[in-house]
Amino acid sequence: MLRRAMAGPSAATDSARSLRAAVLRLRNAVDGALVGQRRAKDALLLAVLARQHAYLEGPPGCGKTALAEALASACDARLAAIRFHRDVRDTDLLGDALIHRERLERGERIRRDLHPGPLLRAEIAVLDDLPRAPGEALGTLLRVLSDRVALGKTLPLETAIATAPPFDAPEGYADPLEPSQLDRFAIQVRVKGLVDSAAWTHSRTLIDRAAAPPAPFQASHGIRAAERRMLQAQAAALAIPPDVREAWLRAVARLAALARDAGGALLSDRSFACAAVPLLRAHALLRGADAVAPRDVRVMRFMVGRRVPERVLEWLDVVIDEVVAEAEGDEAQDAGAEGAPDEDMEVEQGGSPDGERRIEERREEPGREEGGEAREERSDESAEVDELLRALRGRLDRGRVEREEDPGGSPRSLQPMRRFDEILDADPVEVQLLVEGRLLGMPRTLRREKPIRGGALVVLRDISASMAGPYARWAGAVVAGLVHAGARRRMKVGYIEFNHEAHALRVGESMLHRQYREVLAAAGVAQARGRTNYEAPLRKALEALREHRGVNRHIVMLTDGVPVLGDPVVSRERALAAELGVRIHTVFLGKGDCPKVLDSISLETDGMRFLARLDPAGRIHVAERHTRREAA
């Protein structure tokens, strides 16, 4: 019995060492496949160990797909790499239909079976360029990701890793996914290129590696499938003490409050309650811990990439550090300032060569050391901006119910086949009967339609001399919010600054474009000077919109002055806007009375009207503007 008692601790120690060795081999294999991108690597390791789905968003060429496929090889998983484009169908995911004919005594019976597709066989699925998926394939995929069941069978799928370009990328070629669709992915991380993020040490390593003789990645350097399942089982068995659960709930509550002030966010029960449990455990396992601790709340940093507004992300580390410090004491903040899930593993690997540099960069980030008073003032200003943006976004969405026939759209109805390329959507039994000459007419096929997306938005920003100080900063925030709203809807955006003249931002020869970053950069350096002229900017905006196809066209005009130059009632511009069906929304900022012409402009074009006032405390308050007749 003494020998057995002595063997117990030794066996437990050996098991712990085996787990640590497996984690270390898996991490080294992933590190060897891609230079840098520590955040993305940690995120995918968490996703695999927690059996959750991950979403990587970043520019082309930064290694998103290569990293996902290397991870699947490193953990010895059956891989399905699916590259989406407008012609992908649900059969490309689930499998092809097979027609079987059975002879009967009195005729025959035709039966349709399914040959399992890649999504039904994979343990790890890489979904490359997911936003390009057409409606039919996307709907099928999201159901499979959520249920992990298809055709009445439980799938072996453990983790799906989706890649996508930034939603506001000028080279965008697809509609960004809606928040409810993205919620299937518990892990959400934004990735930047090494050069774009100024990671010069890693960039030098990348150049050296490219100059060396090719050394293909070998899966044998990773772990076996049995070890992967062992790690997943070990993670699932880790205990989550009550203090960790309380810390997690406090962190979620504070994040929700910040997001609410900044325009709202999707913090669903599916992700922040159900998926949080396995992710907390996976975070602890990667640290080499025997139980989940409050510091594992930092896994939240890997879950919010596309769930909260960008302005909330700079406060996220502050919120998490506060919660961890409350649960563990002040030492917890110093023990894991970076919050990577492998803090303890770093010691075994000799440390990260750039660890100190990255921590110092985080300390120098804008807003990291701001006091509570400044933070509160920013929150109030953001809230007022978002009240305005919420109302305008609802109007931007109107008029988008029109649909047009599109082979990459969602199936809406059945119709006779007209072209040979529609045969992929045709009923297979009717196609078989057509081939045998036993069908009168053409087989039925799906009619696919797609909403007419896009539209155009032109922002007119008053930069006359009176538009200085708080109004200028507030107007810049409104412009940025409108650009992001237009980018999410793939609208073409125009930007005109006006005083006594109109200065339009042009990219190439076009005033309407999808170069959203150019608009954001221009809006950040506006200088107030000159007097006010309404006619010039409205004329330029309408001339550009006249050439734009579609019905979803809007102008948002931000001004604080009475027009003293040009036509003060802009009669020709009002008539042209009504003729073109362009909606003009006006926002008046100032202490005096709103010029009546702004009401006339918006009323005649079915636009919205807002009034922004500065209170004695320096905060701007926004309300929808009404005329006296409407108020009565």
C-alpha cells in the first residue's frame, strides 16, 4: 500500500509533465509556421483546446489562412479548407446529391442520397474569405457551426476558423457579416501585418526566413490526435471556482456598460455565458495551471474583436485589470500585465524576445493613463454622437429592400431553368428525367435574389471660422461614425468640407468611393476658417450623386452658421435633390436659431433634422429638430 501511495503523486506529476510537453510542442509547431502574430496564435490555440470557433479579420497577406492550416496540421486534425466565392453552394459544404434507381415489379423508384462533403468530415475547418459566401451557403454553414449536426448526425467538427478582410477595407469585395452571424465565433481577433504594425524585429526575421532555403512545415513537430483530445479533455475537467465566475460576471457587466455608452454591442448569452466556460478553462491550461484563476478573465481580450465599438477596445485592458486586481489583489496586475494565456509557459521557453518592448508599447497607448474624469467626459461625448448616429443609420438602411436577380444570392422561389449554368440549382430528379427524355419542359430551378446593397453617402462638414473648439471635435466624431456606418453597408462615401468654398475629397477622379481610410484621415485634420456658403457644397454633392446608380442616396450636412454667400435658400439644389430622390439630413450646431432653410431642405427631401447644443459644462446634447407647427 505504501508503494501504491508513493506511486500516486509520481503518476500525477508525470501526467502534468506530459500535458505541458504536449502544449509546448503544439505551440512551437505553430510558432514555426508563421513569424509574429502572437495574439492570433494564442487565439487559435484557445479555440482548439476549448472546441470553439474563431474569426480572424485582417488585410490580405498577413498569414491568417496559413496560420489556421498550420494549426490543423500541428494538432493532427482532419482539415477541410473551404475558400468561399459567389458560386459556392451548400452542396460544396455538405456533399453532392447521388441519384439511385431501384427497379420494382411495377415500375421503378428514384432515391436521392448524399455523398458527405468536406464540412461533414472535418475536425478543423478553415473558412477562407467567409464574407464572400453567398446567402444559401452562409445560412447552411451557420446552422452547422451552431448545432454541429447535419442530416441528423453529430459531426466530428471541433473548430471552424474563418478569415475575412477588414470590414472597411477599400479593396472590399463582399458584404461584411452581421453581428448576429459573427456571434457563432466565440473567438474574434483582428490581425495586422507586421509592417503595418511596425513590428520590425519580426519583419527582419520574416525577410531572413524568405531568403533561406525553403523548409516545409512538418506536422510531426506538433502533437498527435490522441494528445489533442487529451488536452481538450484535461481543459474540460478544470474547475472554475466561484470567485472566478464572479470576476467574469463583473468584467462582462463593466464591458456592457462601456459598450452601451459607445453605441451598443452584441454580448450574447451564447458567447459570454456558454462559450466563456470552456475558454476560461483553455486559458488556464495554456498557462499550465491546475485550476482556473481570476487572471484567466483576460481571455475576454480574444473575444471582442468585432463585438464592441473600436473606442471601447482601448478601455478593455483597464476594465480587465481592475477586475483581476479586485479578485486577486494588486500583485495580479504585475503578474500578467500583457494578459497572454501562456505567461507561465514563457519561462520554460526562455521568454519572448520582444516581451518587454510590447508591454512598454501598451503603456504608451493613448488613453491608458487617463483619469476617471477624462474618461467620463469622453463617454458623454460618445453617447451624444451615437444617439445621432443610431437615428441616421436607421434612415440609411431604408430603401435597401429592393432585390435583383443574382446567381450568388439567396433562393427565393422556383422557376423553370432558362440557362445551362442554372442546372446546379435544379431539382436532381427532374434533371435525371430530362436526360432520359421523360420530362415535359425544363426542370425547375431556384431563383436567387440579392438585396441591392450599397448606395451612396456624402457628408458635408462646415469648417467656417465659428466651427472651432468642441463643435469641431464633435463634428469630426460624427463624420467618423458616418463613415463606419457607410463602410458596414458597403456604401460609396463622399466628403466635402465647406466654408465660403467647397473642398471635396477626391480619390483619383472620383468623389464617391470606398476609400474609407482616406476620409477618416482627412476628417481628422480639418481647420476652421472663412465664412459659410450652403450652395457650393450641395451643388457638388448632388452632381456626384446624379451619376450614382441606385435609390439609396443620402447627404448629411453639419453646420453652425447662416449662409452669407451664394444662394441663401438654395432653391435649385432643393429642386434637384427632390428630383433625384436624394435625402438630405441636416444637423445644426450652435447657440442661435436654426436657419429656416435647413428645415426646408430636410422636409422637402424626406430627411432628418437635428439640433446640437453646448451646455455650460462643455457637453454637447443632441435632439431631433422640429418646427413650431410640428411641436404644436
